[in-house]
Amino acid sequence: MQTEILKEHDLTQLASDVVTKALKAGASDAEVVVYEGEEFSALVRLGQVETLKEAASRGVGLRVFVGQRTASTSSSDFSRESIERLIGGALELAKITSEDPFADLPEAGAFGKLDEDLGLYFDDVQAMPPAERIEIARQTEAVAMAYDTRIQNSGGGGFDASTSHKILMNSRGFQGEYRKSYCGFSCVPIAQEATGGMQRDYWYSSARTTKKLDTPEAVGEEAARRTLRRLGARRVPTQKAPVVFSPEIARSIIGNVFEAANGDAIYRQASFFAEMLGQKVAGDNITVVDDGTMVFDGVGGFGTQPFDGEGLPTRRTVVVERGVLKNYMMNTYTARKLGMHSTGNASRGLAGAPGIGAGNFYLEPGTLPPEAIISDVKQGLYVTQTMGFGVNLVTGDYSQGASGLWIENGELAYPVEEITIAGNLKDMYRNIVAIGNDLVFRSSSAAPTIRVEGMTIAGA
């Protein structure tokens, strides 16, 4: 019976069998994740296919509890012998780990899932032939190359697609599964200056269904425009000035709110948000939301799913409301450590204990067009790219290499590079004086254009 099941890849039955066998082998509780997926990736450079990858993967992950001891194991082998090793290995590991009074599955009454169609999976992604995917990448690069004679080289045009099927089951009665699809393509033109210097930039489009992708023409042209505007970049003198962050960079600034509100960092006292619940941490115009339930015109967001990594229903959580820190982001373990309740933000791979992950995480938009935000700046910086990692979540100190466009008298005047922008997130969140109306979800995190007053720009 077991052999026939594995031949048919009945993932649900496999998950059920693993839970049952783990309990029989001595686990007081068990949780299993079964995953199966396919990935496609192609890179076309100067019209020729440079790399092409198609891969299928599958795996099973088991977390067992023996009293207050816990351990996890994983395997990509679904054979009877491998499953027995998986279970035996997890139980042996659990017996030699230390007891942890906070390590346990959620209470039975907490489990649940969103039953409505969240628009996470579309057949057209898998149905698109590889030749068509490659042609989209080729067309996108060709459009960018033809846009301007200064574009003579390319980092390539790429197309990526993936589909997956995930099942979560545990010994307290939870059983849930969902499928996801993804597709996207991009282009990286390289432009040459008269002096011989070169600049590159990129643009992309991504979606859960091919019907929501932009055209190769739109992506290629935007990638070319973004590359060309970097030509002739220079440094600016060190100074304090307003900094306008493009949406692509603003989302990382706002993403630090999630990291600072992460329950793991909070109970370890490793965040400047520690002991700040209910207190002012940003300006009155700042509302930051995590929402794992979002659906746009029948298509689920990139961070949408019916349940989290522990089987709790995903939800909408206001993290910061009008500048006040309202919630920490927690899974069951961190919530118990803090004497609180999970926010449905458990993230779960095949191996290890659940982490904490965001759903669709965003800054609520304002009413100003980005052009109006820029036009109100006499002298300042419009940031289009940051480099390196320079954020200290304990202190809030922020320092990043940056490039972008210099603003003079409300207009984008010339490109700048080889500069560093610095401040402290505690001050930056209070000094966001303008928020754009251009919120677009291109990934699971998003933010509109924002303007921060009084940052240090280190240059020449």
C-alpha cells in the first residue's frame, strides 16, 4: 500500500502517514510539511540563450515533540526507508535536546485557514511553452538595445517561472494545502558614456499569471530609460538635505519596520522597538500594515496564503497606526515568550523550527503624485539604488551606499553616484514629511515614494 501511494505521489496521504508513524514511534506531537515544485529560468544575452534551467524538487520536513523537547529533520527521498530514517532521526535528536517550555504546537482551537479562492495558482504559467518564455526574454532585451545607440551591451534578458504545491499537517487535527504559481521577466541594459564609462540598470514585471505581465516593450523601454538616466553620474559635496526614496528603495526602508517589530528580535532585546508597544515610533502620517489575505482583481498578492507556517489563518495586522506601534510580528513560539498571541506570521521551510515572515507588507499611500514630492525640494537627492547592508536594528543606525538623481529647484537635474546616505531609523520614521500615491505591489513588500528630511549625504 505504501509503495503504491508513493508511486502516485499522493502527498496528502504521505503527510498523514508520517504524522501517524511519528506518534506511534514515540512523539507526543508531530508536524509535517510536504512540498513539490517546478522551476524554470532562462537568460538571453545579446540575443543568444546563455543559461537555461528546468528543475523539479520535492521534499518532506518533520518536526516532532517529545514532551518539551523538539527536533526537526527533512528529506527529498519519499521511499519507505527514507521516511523511517526521517522519523527515527527526528526522535533521536529530540531526546538529546534541552527542554524548552515554550516549544509546542499551537493550541488546537487556534488552527484555521481562509477557505475562499485567493488566486494563488494559474494553469497558464505551467502551460506557457519554454520557447515562448525565451522569446519574451529575447524581445525584452532587443527592445532595450534598440532604444538608444548608447546602449551597446547587455546583462541579459531573463524569464523565470515556478509552480509549487505545499501541504501542512499536524497531530492536533490541522490539515491544509495550497498551490502557487509565479512568472516574471526582466532586462539589464548597459549604456556607454562618451568618456568610455558604463552604467547599467534594470526593470522587470512579475505576476502569478501570465495575463498580468507587462509587455516586453514596456519592460525593455523602462529598463533602457533607467539605464540612460545614470549616464554622466557625479558625486556631490557632503551635506544635510532632504532625501526622496523611489518606491523600489522606500520598500526596504519600510521593510525595516517589520524587522524591528519581529517578535524574535523583541524578546531578545535586539530591536529599537523593544518595549515600545503602544508608543509613538513614527510620524502621524505613517500607517504600516501586514496583510496575508490580499487579492487584487482575482489574483492573490505575492505574500498571500490561506494559512501560515503553523496552520494558523493568515490575517491583516496593523503594525504601526498613525505613528503608534500597535503590534509585534509573531509566531507561536515568540508569542509565548512575550506572553502574547501569534499574529499568524509563522514561516516554515522543510527543516528547522518556524521563523517569522511577512505577508503583504506595505506603507499606506498618501495623496501626492511623486512629481509633486520632488517639485517641493529645493536641493536634495532622489535615491534609485542602495548598496551594501548598513542597518543596525538595535540602535536604528542607518548607512547605505547610494546612487540616484540630484534635485535642484524641484527638478531632477543630473545623476549622482559614489555617495553614502546616513541617519537613524528612529528619526527617519518621524521625519517622513511626504508620502506618494504610487503604491504598487511588485513583490510581497511595497511602499510609495517617500521624502525624508534632514539626512546626511556623504560625498565629495
